[in-house]
Amino acid sequence: MILALIVLLPLCGAAIPPLAARGGRDRAAWASGIVTLGALALLAGRATEILDGGVIRASWPWIPAVGWNVSFMLDGLGLLFALLILGIGALIVLYARSYLPESDNLGRFYAYLLLFMGAMLGVVLSDNMLLLVVFWELTSVSSFLLIGYSSHAREGREGARMALAVTGAGGLALLGGVLVLGHIVGSYELSAILQARAVIQASPLVSVALGLVLLGAFTKSAQFPFHFWLPHAMAAPTPVSAYLHSATMVKAGVFLLARVFPVFAGTDAWLWLVGGAGLATITLAAYWALFKSDLKGLLAYSTISHLGLITLLFGLGTPLAAIAGVFHILNHCAFKAALFMTAGIVDHEAGTRDIERLGGLRRAMPVTALLATVAAAAMAGVPPLNGFLSKEMLFEEALHVQFGGLPGWLVPTIVVVAALLSVTYSIRLVRDTFFGAAPTAYPKSPHEPPRGLRFPVEVLVAACIAIGLAPGLLAAPLVFSAASAVTGAALPSYHLALWHGFNVPLMMSLIALVGGALLYRGRGRLVAAHRGALPVVAAKSLYDAALTTLFSAAAFVTRNLENGSLQRYLALLMGATIVVGVSPFLVRGWAGGGPHSTPIDAPTLVAWFLLVVTAIGTAAFHRRRLISLAMLGTVGVVVTLGFVHFSAPDLALTQISVEVVTIILILMALHLLPKTTPLETSFMRRGRDLLIAGAAGLGVASMTWAILTRPVRSIADYYLANSVPGGGGHNVVNVILVDFRGFDTYGEITVLGIAGLGIFALVDGLGVGWLHPDRSQLQDEDQHPLILAVVARLLLPFALLVSVFLFLRGHNAPGGGFIAALATSVALIAQYVAFGVGWTHRRLPRDFHPLIGVGLLVAGLTGVGSWAFGAPFLTSWHGHVHIPFVGDIELATATLFDLGVYFAVIGAVMLILSNLAKLGMREALLARARERAATVTEKLEAERDVAENNFDYGEEV
Amino acid sequence: MEVLFASAVGVLVAAGVYLLLRARTFPVVLGLALISYAVNFYIFAMGRLRVGLEPIISEEATAYVDPIPQALVLTAIVIGFAMTAFVLVLALRANFDLGNDHVDGRPPEGER
């Protein structure tokens, strides 16, 4: 519980500073400080337990089905990192308050900072790899916000974007790696994965997992060749840089290396990949750092170099190297945070960070100069400071490593060269800033910074000295507990100490120090040589080129696919569908022609012929819309006959009633649309469309044929067997609709209702005043045919009776709510057709919305009703009821549900049709009003009346 | 019979797709209706073609037709109606608001 609290405190606490900032920036700083220290106190409370070798775990299931738990673990490694994150975090909170301009009220800044802090804590305390990935991505996102904090500056935005692109992509790779690991091990729990080294190493997927995980680690910790984002992230405010590049963000990468160390370390692949990346990074970055004139730029490259050092140590894979790596993580945090903060102080007080324009600041700020010198000396590895200790350990390990087939002297030499370069840039950092001649003028007159800026540096520098002098006392317990968590095994006895006697590593240190100093003296020549050297292909330009290519490719694709023509989109969509549909036929072969074949009889052949002719006719005559529609109606009738023939009475009933309603609907719409379609497409275009249509038809036909001739394996037996005993109905189709799959039906009538309301909204919002030019005859002036009127009026009661009959028997014979509702609707629509809108509207409810609501309510309440009996939603009950004259009826609660369906369907269908009818009426009335209006004013008035629905629907027939 | 049924579905799809690719809204609506028929038939085909059976439990019946595709198609027919109606009204609305019934909302160059 306490572990989750440590992570959640900053994450949730991120909401506080923006609120507190309303009361002033100091309140925001206090709030953040209290949150940070609170989490630190919680952590410290459990520290001794961990240092004694304990591990704390806490786990809650999240999505257990996929092995995703919210589980946390605090071991030595997690403790070290969490202490650094919170400890340095607290110092940053203090530093940022003094550093950021007064005009900034800091609410947003501290919110981002706490969010980032929580995400980092989540990474280092997660016991579930998937959870770790989630926090990992959260660090990428929140660091994006922090780096881009100066969002008004172009560099800030670009730097943030680059950091997000690189580390985000790495996070994606890490997710892949974690999924592979989880697949191999069968669990995403870190504890299980760390125990499964043998299983993982034996798996053929091990190299994939390793590669992906390393991609994640290298991008995050800016290892060559993914280092280029880090210098650009320097656009962030200095407190952010000091935090991200000392204790957190980039350390997440090396944390990951340390975390998976027990699983992968010691193999050749690990040595070459991790050790190789470390070696390349440590040297190249140290070399590049020499030529940076921006203080933060120099520190950025030195950070990359030191991360390379840590990576190299973990890459070596020995327990001692692991101890050294962990120790250097701690040391680097202390001096690098201090140096970033001093760079910030210089910038803050002198107004520039450009080394070329700095110098002699020791007179203006002697204390800061001293602090910076000590911190830089620690970075350079000068005894007796902490950096010296871990660098000695690196030399020691480099001497003993067996790096594949490389000669034994190579690795130590590279390491010494890197150390030498590091000495040079450290001297340059301090000497060119604080010593030497001062420039004639600074943008600001420099002086010692306020307490809030210097105090954090003092703390960190004190740590550098103290750890250097008494490593066994101060750092050893933490480092050893972390290192044993890294290796996952007992550590060899090693004594952290300043003095190990006169030995080779000491000689190497001396060479580096002296050589570095000499190089600093002769740096002029080096700079000249560097300038004359071949232009280095910068990773940044490759990144930019890749980005540009990506964007222009995307633009090209968009331009060519998305030209604004819906016809083209549809053609592309159809073409793509055909390709996707055809490919399985080609790959998996053609399996048709099985046992099923029904003999062809003459009526079927005739029906088939009729269907084919009318379907083709619908398309062929589409420019003459009424003929096309008539053809479509015939298709519908043949489809109905098809259902009759192939044993689907319910479908036939549904289809025929829907057919009537649909055709009437389309006719009504056609009344308001042009009656013909202009010929617009070229011959070529029609040919192309025919080709696509033909291919689509052929594809679907083959698919249908393949299915029809394959053996059938249906789950129908269950429904057939349970329909009567379970659902109380003999009509299995209806029982499926209202009982077995009642929830689906409930959804579907809801959709139907929504469609009806949507149509109502569309019609309601229609502007009046538009009349299609080719409207010559006004329908409402026609006499309604007398015979039709008489028949329709006579028919109504019978039709309603039939629909009740269909409804009641629906559970046991063809019929049911859907069909009954459609039959009722057809009967009502017949009145519209026979008597006109005006007459019908006066006799029928104008509003059909409530009916939809009633239907949904009845169906929903029936479902909810089963809760009262302790059964799940929509559980049905049934029993026999005897109704006089009708007979023995099997009544089920499903019938009540069906009643809901009945109302909802009537409501939706009638809502749709009555609205269209109203629309047609309104247009006609408008036209007539216009004709009769004598003056312009009257005309406008009439239009307004119609628009406001203040009109009477026609005269009675 | 299977060949007839399959080819009928194919013809419905072909005619429907051809209409879908037209430039005016009304043929597109008709095309959608045709494709609805085809899709319903296609889903129906999952239960195979059976003649002279029923999905209704009775003492006399010896075999039944597969009721599941029928139940699916039944709701599909009704939902298909709602979709056709909605697209139709959308087409009407576009025609009212834009003054033409081209699918892109504007007639091609050279015509108004």
C-alpha cells in the first residue's frame, strides 16, 4: 500500500500546485515541496528494511486475464533510484522557485514536475513489466511537457518534440520487448521474469526481446546513435535539465539495463551491444563536449558520455562492474545536478551561458566558483572526490574484461582516452567560466546568487566530498543493496574505499589527469584540427531528413488519395476490399464444391432470372429514377420469395413489409429530388466502375458459393434444443430475438429509435424556401383515388387485427414484434397514401417520439424486472395462460419484451415516414402560398408562416 | 441451386457497387439498398439452403433449418431500412442545403 502511495502522491499531487499558485508562486513551491518530502518520508520509513536485504511487494489485479497487475516492488535498486528521484527532486523544487522568472506563477511548472516525478517513481517501483511500460511512456510524455515548458520558443518546441519522438519510439520498442519477454516467460511480473533467465536464454526469441528492450534503454539514456535528442532537450529551463539529465529521465534507461541485468547480462550479445554502445558513447560524447561553447551544451555531452560509462559498466556484466555502475549512477547524480545548477546560476546572474563570453566570474561569485570547481573536479575524477572512486573501479574492470576477440589493451586505452577528454572539458568548463580574464562587459552585472539557488548546489557538492572521503560509511550500504538487486545474486566482497594502493588503475587515473590538463593547454590546435576534419554526419540531420521524408511522403499520399471526391474514396475502398477479399482465396486455396447441392427447379430458375434482370435494370436505368426504383421494388419482392422458398417464413414476412415501407419512403423522397440523373461520367470512368463492380460481384458470388457448398457446423442445435424448455416458444427465430439474444435486439431497437430521431432532426432543421425547378405538378392538388380510399379505410381495422394476431402468435409461429410492428405501420401508411397527409395527420398522433420511448422503456423494464428475482438482465420467465376463444397461449416475459420491440419499431418507422410526408406537404404549401401571394411582403409572410409550422395541413378530401 | 443463389448475390453486389460509384445521391441510396439485399442473403447463406423445413419446433418435424442466421437477418432487414431512410433524408437535406444532389455537394465544373 505504501508503495502505491509513494507513486500516487506526486502523480495526484500534481493537481495541487496549479490550485495553490492562485495564492502566489511561493504557495505552489511549498505545496510541491511538501508533496515531494512527504513521499520521501514514506520511502525513508521503509529504507532500513530494504538495506537489510528485504524486498517489499504490493499487488492489485487490474486485467488479470492478460496478466496485467498493478504491482509494485521496492528492492535495493528501486530504493536507490527512488531516493535520488525524490531527494534531487526536492532540491529542484527549491531551485526552480528562485530560478524561474517572477512573472511565472509556477503552478503549471510544478504540476509537470510532480507528474514527471510520479512517472519516474512508477518506473523504478513497478513489479509488472506492462505497468513499467505505462509509466515509461508517461515519463516521455511528461518530459515533453517539461522540455517544451518555454513553448513560446522555437527551440523549446523542437527539442521537446524530438525528445518525445525518440524516447517515445524507444518506449514502443520496449513494449514490444516486454510483450516478447512475457510471451516467453508466461508472466509479466518482474519477479517471475528475473527468475527465468534459463527459460529466456533458451528461447529462440531471446535476441528479439533483447534488441527491443535495448532500443528502449538506449533511446532513453541517449546512447550513441540515439544521443542527439539530449543536447536539443537543453532548450528546457535549467531546473528541468538539472533534474532530467542527472537523476531521472536518462537514468531510466540505465535503470532498465540494471533491471534486466539478471536475465541478459553475461552473454556475448549483451557484452557487444551494451558494452559496445557504452564504449562508443563514452568516447564520442566526451570528444564532442570539447567543442561546445554553451555551458549547458557542454554538460549535455558530458552527461551522454557519463551515461555511456554506466552503460559500459553494466555491459561488462560482472558483479564488480555492476557495483561500479550503481555507484557511478549515484555519483553522477550528485555532481551533474550541481553542475547544471551552477550553469543555471551563471546564466541567471551573468546573463549568458556562452563560454566564449564568460570568464573571471570567481571575483563576482567566489562561493559559486568554488562549488563549481569541486563539482567539476568530481566529474573529472580528481581524488578524493566521489567521481574518482567510480572511475577507478571502471579502470579496474576495463583491465580484466574479455571483450570478444579484441586485444586486451584496447578497452583500457579507450576508457583512459575518454577519461582524459573528460578531464579536459571539466577544466574548460570551470576555467573559462570562473577564472582567466573577465570580458569587458556582461549583459548583467554578476554577483552571488540568492540562497535558494545556491543551497541545493551546496548540498550536492557536500555529498560529492563526503562520499569521496567516506564511501564505506555513506554510500556502501545503499550501493551494495542496489547492486545485489541488479545482479540478483550474492556479491563478491568488495570494499568501497578511497585508497586501494599503488596499482594500475591509479596510474591510468594519473595519465588521464595529466594528459587532460596538457590537452587543455594545447586545445587551440585541437579545435583547428577538428574544424579541418571531415564533416561529421550529425545524427540530428539524419533525424531531420527522416522526418522531412516522412512528412512529404504523408503529404504525397494524402494529396493523391484525398482529393475531395467521395467517388474516388469509394472506388479506392472497393478496390482495397476486393484485394483483401481475394488474397485468402489465392493463399489458402479454394475449398468449395462439397456435399451440398440442391436440385434446381423451374420456378426458382424463373425467380433467379427475374432477380438478375431487375438488379441489373436498377443499375442500368439509374438515370431514370422512377424506373430504377420500380426495378428495385421487384428485386425486393423476389428476395422475399427467396426467403419463402428457403424455409424462412419470418424473414419473408419482415422483408415484404419492409419492402413496402422502403419503396414508399423512397418515392416520397424522390418527390423532392430531381427525377433524373445527368450523364456526367466519361466512358472510361464507367468502364472502370463496371470493372470494380464486376470484380466485387464475382468475389462475393465465389465466397457465397464456397460457403454454401462447404459442410455446415452450426451452433444451432443448442438453440433448437433449448427454445421450448428454456424460452417457452416454438418459433426459434423469435425466441432467439427476444430471449437468447435479447440484449442484441434491445440494442437494435435503440439504434432504430436513434435513426428515427436523427431523421426527425435532419428534417426539422431543413430550411424552407427551396423548390426544385422541375416541380410542375403539385401532388396535393390531385384527387385521392376513391377506390383506394375506401379500401384503405376498410382495411385498417383488419390490418391492425392481423398485426395483433401476428404479434401474439410470434413466439410459436412466424410473426413477432418486428413483423407485427411493420404490418401496423404499413396499414397506417396506407391511410397517408389514400387520404393525404393533412387528413391523416388530423386523425393520427403527429408525434411518434413518445412511442419510441415507450417501446424502449417497456423492453428495458422487462429486462430490469428480472433483477427483482435475482436473475441477470433480461432473464425470461414463461408459463401457460388460457385465453377464452383464442386458446392456450404460452405467455413469457419475452412477450412483454417483444411488446417493447413492437412499440419502438412502430414509433421509429412512423416518425421517419410522417416527417418525410410533412416535408413534402410543406414544400407544396409553400409553392401554393407563393403563387397566391400578390405582394412581396405577403410572400415573405407566407414563407415565415410555413417555416414556423403555423399552417394547416391541407384541406380535407 | 447453390450456383443460382451465389450468382444472384454476386449480381446484386455488382449492381449495388456500380450504383455506389455514381455521382448523384439517389443512385447511391438505391445501390445501398441492393447491397443490403445481397448482404442479408449472404448472412442467410451461412445456414445453407434448405427447402421445405421450418425453424419452428413441432412434433412432426424431423429436421430444422438453422434459425441463427434467420434471427440475424431479421434484425438486419429492419436496421437496413433505418439506414436507407437515414441516408435518404441525408441526401434530401444535402439537396436542400446545397442546391444540388451531387455526392460531393457541388456539381462538377461547367455545370450549375
